[in-house]
Amino acid sequence: MRILKNIAREVMGKGKDFGGKAVPTVPSAHPLFRNALSFAKGPLPFMLRQWENLGDFYDVNFPQIPFLVLSHPDHVKHILVNNHRNYKKAFSYNFLSYTLGKGLVTNEGESWLKQRRTAQPAFHRARLASLVDVMVQDTEALADRWLEKAHNGEPLEVSVDMMKTTSAIVAHTLFGTDVHSQSDEIVKLMNTVNHQTTQKLVNPLRSPMWMPTPNNLELNRAIRRLDEIIYAIIGQRRSSSTQQHDLLAMLMEAEDEETGDRMSDQQLRDETVTLMLAGTETSANALSWTFSLLLRHPEVMKKLRQEVDSVLKDTPLSSESLRQMRYTSQVINESMRIYPPAWIVAREALSYDEVAGFPIPQGSQVYISPFIVHRHPDFWKQPSVFDPGRFSEEQSKGRHKFAFFPFGGGPRYCIGNNFAMMEMQVILSTLVHRFEFQAISRLPVALDPLLTLRPQDPIMVSVRER
């Protein structure tokens, strides 16, 4: 009887009966695949459309397993904080382990907890302050290239340059002078791994890694070469008495506060590759979206520039000047509210649970989209409007903590959030201080929600030295 009842609800789109409240369910688009194909064609537009139709909790209606989408900050808090032990990373993360090993993004359980405890001290803001000079150097190198192109009247592609610069910053802050002669190769390898991994993650018909396809061969070659470089650097550090001050040194010195254990070579490799992959893509995309918004809102650009100019004047950028740039941080946060780089969070329920009276059966795939939650009208006035003032201290008071969560939340809150914010502030403030911008390409740019939320089209600009 319950099976017939479920089928009837499903056909009519009224909801499935898992116990508890009836779950609103998207009507089937196909008798066999239901909504799997429609979802795969465009998951973000699909989820936005169904959110408008069915509300904050619904079943996408996949074959075999419940596939639930949750879009209220209370739901987010329950999954990521209140009952986080009942949820593991969803099966969509499994492929990442091939590239990242057991880094913090992919690891689970006690092994993850120990690794997190060990790595956490290296990412405290006070320790990261020593890396600002490296970030400034790589950003100034970008600015010099822009200046040369400006003199030649050449247009610039913002997204490409942001990716190159964040790649260089991650490589140099991780490995310091050890990669001086190999920096360009590491950046190229990182970009290959990033591109191929992303393409595989979003392709439901991806080939297994043992199959010798051109893409698999390219990815395997890049991973092998990257491993050679990283393990060689780790080996050199183990045998050297010279003191280093980069992220790798911080990770090598880090100890588990309970056991005193330090990371093995394998753990160091997995964490550095994780940082290279995650730290490059997310910051580059956030900055690309930030520039696209500033180009459409000259009044925000003017206010941002006034702050940057007043802080920097003719003094070098430092960690102290970053702390003074409050409006700059607000601009970046508002950009990540509208275009969160990590646009989707996926979990799998280990056992039965309920959220707001709705059932979550064991094995359910639970999807949460910051892109949607960041637009929830109960928490954001005029959510489509670009307004950095939302993140002033006054306007932020009393806001639900999970109405805005670009770096995730709970125990698995992104360990690199301070690094990313510092990096984005350095790049944005340096370029705004040195250049005037004018858009060449058409804005706004369409969305490309892959592993991260990318601009679908190039963001072309011309620049003029100030």
C-alpha cells in the first residue's frame, strides 16, 4: 500500500512518504531516469526552479535513493553542526580522493579529525601574516604585466589572470624558495590537474581511471610529476637544518595536540595537493566575480578605491593594512554571497534523521546550495542587489550564522578561509590601487557551476594606470 501511495504522490508531485511530514517531490520527467537527466543537464538552474516551486525542503526524485535539497539556514546548521556526525561526504566526492588522497577535503572519521587537529595551527591568522609579502610580490608581478599590456593597448582576460596569480601564490606560499626554478612547471601541472579533475567530476559518463584515455593519461602524468616534485622537496626539508617560513614548514612542524604526532610524507603530500587544488580555483573565481560586479557598480568601485588609497597611500601593503580595509572585506563577502565559489555542499545520511519534521532516510544524498541559501528572502532584503554594506558590523548583527557560509560550517569549516581572504584582499586592493578598469565584454556573465562556480564567458577589460 505504501509503495502505491508513494507512486501516486510522485506522479502528482505532492510528495513522498518516508515517515514524518510528506516530502515535496519533483514530478518525474522520465519514466526510467525520473529527474536524473534533467538535474545533470543543469543542477543549479534545476534546484533554483524547484526551490521556487516546492520550498526549502524537497526530493529531486532520482531512481533508487532519496536525493534531498535543503535550503533554509536552520537546515544547514542541523546538517553541518547539530548532527554532523550522522553525515559523511556524499559519493560525488569519491573521485577527488584519486587526486587528493586523504587530504582534509576527502578524509573522514577519526583519521580526518587527527589530521585537522594537526594542521589547524598552521592556518591561524597570526602565522599566515608572514606570507603576505609573498602574496604581494606575485600580485605586483601581475600588475606589471597588466601595465605592459595597458601601454600596448591590449585587452585583459580577468579570469585567466586571476587563475594564474592564485596558482603562483599558492605554490610560493607553500614551498617558498624551493620551487623558484620549478614555479612555472608547478603552476602548469596544477592547472592540468584542476581542469581534468573538474571535467571528470561533472561528467556522469566519466571513464574509470585505469582506462588509457587521453584525458586519463594527461591527468596521471600530471599527478606523477607533481608527486615527484613534492616528495623531493619534502625529502630535502627532512635532511636540511635550514629554517623555512612557508606553509610546508608550518605543516611539517605541526603536532597533534593530543598525541604529539607529526604528519607523514604521504599526509604532507595529500595536504599540499589539496591546498593547491582548492586554494587556486576558489579564490580565482571569487575574484573574477568580484571584478565583474565592480565593473557594473561604479559607485561601489569608487568607495572601495577611496578606502584602499587612504590605507595604502605610498606605503607597502602589509598584514596590518589588510586589517584596516574593512570595506574591501565587505566587497569580497558580498561577492561571495551572490556568487559563492563553493556553490554546493553534498552529504550522505549514515542513519535516519529528521529536519524541521521532514524525514531523511538512511543513505539519502543531501544537497545544500549556498547559492540558494544566500538568496533566501527571509534573511536578505533585495537578495539580487549587490550591496557590500550588508556586511558592515551594524547590518550583520543578529543575522543567522548560516544565512552566509561561503567556507562551509561546523567541524569541517574550511581550514584555509583566513588564507583565502588575505589573498583576495591583497590582489583586489593592489589592482584597484594601481589601475582604472573598463569592461569590454558583455556583463553580467553567465554562470558555469562545475566543481566551483565559474564565469561561463571571458571577462574582458581594458586598464589604465592611475
